[in-house]
Amino acid sequence: MALGASSTVGEWLDHPEGGPAIRALLGGGGDFDESRLAPARGLPLQQLVALSQGQIPQEAVDQLVLAVNGGVVPASSESSGAWQETITRGRFDGRTVIVTGAASGIGRATASRIVREGGRVIAVDISDISLKSLADELGDSGDLGDSGDLGDSGDLGDSGGLGEPGDLGGLIVPVVADITVDADIARIVEAAGDRIDGLANVAGIVDDFSPIHETADAIWDRVFAVNVDGVFKLSRAVIPSMLAAKRGSIVNVASEAALRGSAAGVAYTASKHAVVGITKNTAFMYGASGIRVNAVAPGGVATGMVPRNQSEFGLARTGPLIRTIPSVALPEHLAASITFLLSDDGINLNGVILPSDGGWSVQ
């Protein structure tokens, strides 16, 4: 089997020629602790470019592929059997779904999948440049304006903006907004219009792994503002529309840190436990009204979101346990879980906290 950039790290390591080549690259000429790479064995080699935070450039991966294939890039069909996203056409036809954190990582993968499955996505993020990139990737969707102004793209017109058969079948409406700001919450809901079928509360930030005796007020306040207040305020804002329609689906992104106390610092851990509380209470309150509210709890995800100025005390405690992560997921893996819960495929699920963590939570 020919090795390519889409072949998994595990397949490279196990290959008679690829193994020595990738070990030489990652070891940098010195000793290579292969155990540190165990959680990434199931990821495509290409993903190491993003995960390495610049330590492994694209050129190094390209040269590695050429080196083990006699200077020829193999056709994609010759590459490995790594997981491939399977789109369910029409699953979100006629649906409008708000996705926060849509400019990158899990949010971007979720927004992309919903659009490709026929839905109209209100893509929310504070990064206008990255949102424009997403809009360009999925098709022309209007002018961002000053701060998320929809221009003409907020009006679907007679055809719903679905385009001709064979097109993506949906529309992405980028809204530059801060979910901690009340006025921005109002703009998000206005952009969605009268019908809101789903909400994916993906936007979130990490803490610095600090334990409670080191945690600054600024860290605590900021983490709770985004991870808890944002989820609360946007959920509160969309519920009236869902109540009027007697249907709707909300999916919150919790974390492995919502299931245990050893995966992050006290601020992030507490914030994600709060997300679980919001999820369960809201599911109970509105389940009889046709509104489902669930959450996913990711483990390690290859998003490039790395905490800064991490606490030495906190890392000394959490580090050994975090290294037990069985596998690192792609953002698309989480998007598959989120869209399942958002869609009618999750019709019998309400108040569920779904660990989408490769089995980490059962260890």
C-alpha cells in the first residue's frame, strides 16, 4: 500500500519504509518517544502540520510522502483506509441552524457539514477574516459589512437561496459577533429570522490549567463569560422561536472536563460542569414542548487550541492523566456527533451528555 498525507500516523509507523522515515522526522535526529504519539495514531499524517504549531511544516510532510514513494505522490485512491466523512444529503433541508465558534475547529466542521447536508447556517464567530474564509469555502453568502451585517444574504427569497440541484443545497450566513455581548446575541437571532430549528453552542475557551489557589479573577470571569454565559444567553434567545414552532434541537459542547476533575484547571472544569447543568435542566423544562437539548463531551481534539502560560502546578497534576487519552479526534469527528444530535436522527435523545472522546471516559 502506498503511503500518502491522508494515511494515518499509525500506518506510517507500522510501514517498513514509512516507519523509519516518520521516526526520523519526528525525532529530529535524536531519540523519539513514540508513546507520546499514541493518541495521534488514528489521525492522518497531514494533521500533524496543524497539531505541531509550526514545528512540522507542510514542506516536511510533502517531502516525506515523496521520499517513500520514489518521488511520486500517490493517487488518493491508493492512500489508506482512514475514516472518511460521509455526508447525508438532505438531512438538514429547510432547516436553519445557528453555529457559534464557526470560524475554526469543531464549529467550522459543524457549520460545513450542516450546509453540505442542505441546511442554512448562521455562522457566528468573533473572527471576521476566518468567517469570510468559511463563506468563500462553502459558496458566496453575502457581505459581512461592518460587524456581521448580512447585506442581502439574510433574505432567502422565494427559493430559499438553495440554488440549483447539485449545488450545496444550503446557505451560510456569517455573523461577526461576541456571544458575551447582549446586542450581538440580538443580531444573531435577527439574522436567523423567524425560524430557528437548531443551535450548536460550540464557541468556548480554555483556561491555563491553574488550580483554585492560583486562579486569577480575570481567568475565571472570562472563561465563565464565554463558556457559560454565552451558552445561557443564546439558548435563552432562541427558545421562544422553538416554542412557537413546537420543535427544535440544541446541542451544547461540554468537555471531558465536565465528566471528571482531572482534565483541566478549575475555571474550565467548573464552566463545563455548568454546561452540563444547563443542558439537563433545559432538556427537562422543554422536552414536553418538542425541544431536545443534548451535549457532547469531547476528549482530545486536533483543533490547535492550546492554553497559554499554563500553570506548572496544574500541569504536574493533570499531565499524567491527560497522556492516557486513547485517541485525538478530528474536528469532523465531533461534527458527526453534533449533527447527529441536532438532526432527527437523534429524535429519541434528550438531556444526553454524549462522551465523544474515543473511550477516554471509560478508563
